[in-house]
Amino acid sequence: MRILFGIQGTGNGHIVRSREVVRHLKSKGHDVRIIFSGRKPVLLKEFTDLEPSRYLQGLTFSTCEGRIRYFKSVIHLNIFRLYRDIYSFDASDLDLVITDYEPISARIASRRHLPSIGIGHQYAFCYRIPVAGDNFFTKWMLLHFAPAQYPLGLHWHHFSQPILPPIVPRSAKRSKAPKMEKILVYLPFESLPEIRALFRAVKTHHFFIYTTIEHAEDDGNLHLRPISRSSLLLDLADCSGVISNAGFELAGEALHLGIKILAKPLSGQLEQASNAMALSALGWGSVMKDLEQKAVEEWLGKPQNEPAGYPDTAKMIADWIEDGNWEDIEGLSQKAWSKTRFGTPLSL
């Protein structure tokens, strides 16, 4: 098949999980063409296997100091360019569109009446999962940002719904001897000076902080690192905990490996607030509303999680796509969860 694969560039989790699906589809002989939209992905230079690809502006939200800035987002919105990119895209020879919550590819599929498959955590919100602050407008935006004919929602637990386990790269592995004093920190939406001040005050541990800098910097118990997927996986392998915003991918990898989590959700974002609620409800992570020293110190004393051991969800999705029975999302869900310790979702 000739497949257009759209990847949302806001947040590196989209590119990490999409790469796994693309890799399996290409190994089956499919012609996969990729577009990125939103912010230009920081990690793209590491993933040369995601070619051929194009970058388009698309849609994204502006953030500042841990909050979504809606007014600023609207100011930077270029509707004319968005629709120019949609209507000028040559989709004449495509058989299928796959979107990882990417709005241009989703609308190309709709305009050209092409079958579309949505893969991502955001599509889990089509089903009955924990939702925090169920504001009508924000949930409407979440569901209509990049709609797909066949939505494959991903989540850490099935919640008795036809959703799938997270896509965890097989390269995410646990070290035999985790360093109990080592903590991985990824808070891309927070102020770096605030992050430095917070973790400098917690002298009992070493914090490996991934942020937008050019070169690594060691400052006492702070170890600042440029954003790099390969480097982050090495630190994830032997750390004793992860502190991050309440995004989906890194938390899924930590849960897969049994690493404890402290989440600070991005304020004003329904998805992250809901992720934080799910972590807390499942008893798999702690949550802090603000960057608080007391919350960090209390969390540091908590035990590790039991490893979730998620299956190779990306391969299962690629096999399902090739089989062509795209209506049977529930069957795919049942098969995927049967390979975990959580059991299969109840039949709807």
C-alpha cells in the first residue's frame, strides 16, 4: 500500500511511537510517506529512518511556564496556510492515511475520501476513560483536532474499553542495577531557572535534566543534558524514578519498566490533567500541581512500581493494518491486552 503517515511535532512522544509503526510497515514492503506538522521535532535528526518526509506548519498550542497560552496560540494560527497545505497536497496515488494526531493528514484523508487510521493516546478519549476537568470546549477540540475513521486509542490500562497498550520501543530496557540516587527529569514546558532551583535544594539525589541546551552541563547534583532519545534511554535504564509533565509516552515507558513516576501536568491541558488523574487512580504514580520541594521529597521515599511489561503494540498494529480488517478494533484490543498481566477488556 501507498501510505501517508502524519506525525504531530508537538512533543517528542509522537515521533518516538510513530517511528515504531513506520518501521514495521516498511519492513512489510509498504510505501510510507511522512509529514510532520506543529513544532519541528527536536529528535528528527536522530531518526533518519523516517524518510521521505516533509515539514508543514499545521496547528499547535503555545506554552509558557507550564501553562497553555490560548490567546498566543490563536495569534500564531495561520488558517490560510493550513488549508493551502491541505488542498495543495497531491494525494492522488494514496491508498491509506495514518495520523498520529496530526491535523493536516487527517483532513487530507477526509477531503480525498481516503480511509484513515488514527494512532495515539488522544484517540483513547473517544472512549470511556478517566477525564479530568471535562470542559466541553477542550474535549471537543481534543476529539476534532485530528479526526480519523478508525481511531486506535492508546492507554496504560484498558479501563474495559477497546483501546490498546502503549507503544513502547523494544530499545527501552531496564539496567540490572538501577542507581537509587539517580532521577530522570523531563519537564519541557517548565521554566529552567525554576527547575534548577527546585532540584538543587534536594541534595540527597542526582537529577538528570533533559532540556533545550546545546551541550551537557554538570552542576553539583544537577546534570543538564541536551534532548536526545538515545541518551535519555540510557539514563532511563538505570534511574530509580522519573519526574515529568503528565505526557503519555515517557510515563508509559517508565510503567513498562517498573520505574516510579512523579507527574506535574501542564496547566490548562485536559489530556495531561486526565493522565495525572489516571496515574493517581491506578496507584501507579504521584502528582504535583506545582514544582514543590516537599512533593518531590515525599515521592522520593516511595517504592518502585511492578513492571507492566507491555507487548510489541506497534508490530500488532502493523499486522492489523496489513490484514485489512480495520473495523475490528475490539479484536485487536483483546489480543493486545491478553499479552499483559491486566487481562482483556470486557466485551462492549
